[in-house]
Amino acid sequence: QVQLVESGGGLVQPGGSLRLSCAASGFTFSTYAMSWIRQAPGKEHEYVASITRAGSTTYAGSVKGRFTVSRDNAKNTVYLQMNSLKPDDTAVYFCKANDYTNAYWGQGTQVTVSS
């Protein structure tokens, strides 16, 4: 059974940091590209960052220089280090795994940036 379980969300003040984790099981993690997607209240899903099987990374312009995506294939886990957080970063953050034929989503973790 495929599972993606996000953790690490919470309430943080502007300028603060959080590290999200997404633990995967039920598929061959190392063969999948992994992405972080977020959804703010009343808005569409927004791409945040991704990391390929080989470890190459890409970022949305709104988070570039502040967020870092990484993966640990030995732990079947992908991370999102978020620094210099802004109120506009408030959203539910989802991790997504995909290869050429399959796509799996986690249930999401809430990140709230507020003073």
C-alpha cells in the first residue's frame, strides 16, 4: 500500500524556519521524482519545489533562495527546509511522488506563518 506521510508543519512567526518531512512507503522511492505542492485557503494548488531521482532540484520563483528540497533514499524521505518564512507561505503543503506512469500524494501538513 502506497503511503506518503508529511510532518513538521505548524505555526511560525514571519522570518522563522520550518523543516517538513515526507516519509514514503509502498513503492520504490529512489525511482520517483518528488515534489512539494502547496494550497493556500481559497487558492489553487501551487508548485513549490521538486527533486529528481538523480538529485537535481527546481524551485518556484516565490521560494527560490529561501526553501531547499532534499531527499534521503536510505530513509525513503524527502524534506523541505523553509527559511525566512512569510505570511504568504501559509498553506497546506503536500508531497507528491511521480514517475512516468504513477503519481501519489500525501495528505498534507498545515504551515501557518503569523505573528
